[in-house]
Amino acid sequence: MAERYVSWLAEAGIERGLIGPREGPRLWDRHLLNCAVIGEVIGHGEKVADIGSGAGLPGLALAIARPDLEIVLIEPMLRRTEFLLETVALLGLPHVTVVRARAEDYLPPSPFDVVTARAVAKVGHLMTLSAPMLRPGGRLVALKGESVHEELQKARSSLRSAGAASWTVETVGKNVVDPATLVAVVTKA
């Protein structure tokens, strides 16, 4: 299933402008595996929203690696939601739903345990977008780069204003990808 997704990304994803043409050779390490490893900080059977899903990263990578999760991909752009719907059908992922909406406008029928995001916004703004969707004690899991510690330090007041109780940086995928993936995990009060 992962091979089919990578092949589809390399063809339709690049052709439709969802993945840059130079990313083809890096799809496995930099994109699919880098995203799939966030499953290490998500519990069994949790309900997950992926905001700004784009080409399905990290949401579809996580769905492939973790069929126990219920995943909702939230994406505002029509061409991207069409791609996501085609991909979900192509891969046969009954535990994945695609919603066309802006994160700030989407109110789920029931709260999520986890909201994920990759390359969407700074962590303070991500928590502002995520908090209304999360249950108390729910977590924002945001894929970030080496500057994640500095970003969290600068976002302290906005995180608290958005309802964060705590935040930490986790390193995941140590034996899977090099370099390992850094994620900011922000817990709602």
C-alpha cells in the first residue's frame, strides 16, 4: 500500500503540483517515512484530524502505517481534496475521511484525540486552530524542524492563550529515518 501511495505521489502528485518535481527521489525518506513515524506518539484507536493535508502528509502516511486510527483529512483547496479522495479510494482506506474545509471553520461532530499538521503554520497558530477540535487532554502533534525548541519558546504566551496545558518536543523514528523526525506535542488543558 505504501509503495502504491509513493508511486501515485510521484506521478499524479507531481503532475498536479502537490509535490515538487525535485521531491520524487526523496518521497520515501523525506515524506512518507518521516510522517508515518509520528504514530509513535499516537495511542491505539485514537481519532485523528490532519489539518492542511495537501497531498496527504502526514495523514495518509499515518493511515497506511496505523489502520487502527480513525483519520479525518481536512483540506480547504478543491484540487487537493479531489486528489485525497482519489488516493483514499485507490488505497482502499475505509478508516479515512476527507473534508473540504478551512481548519478554523471546521467543527467536528465529536472532538479529536489528536490533531496533526506538517508545514502549515507556526506552532502557536496551529494550537489556536486545533484547540476547538480537540478533547480536553487531546494533543496537537506538529512535525517541525531543528528550530522547534526556539519556536515553542517564542510561542509560550500564544500556546497558553489557545488553551495549552503543556508542550514538549519528541524525537520519533530514530531507527527508521535519518535524521529522526522532530514533533512538537502540545496538550490541551
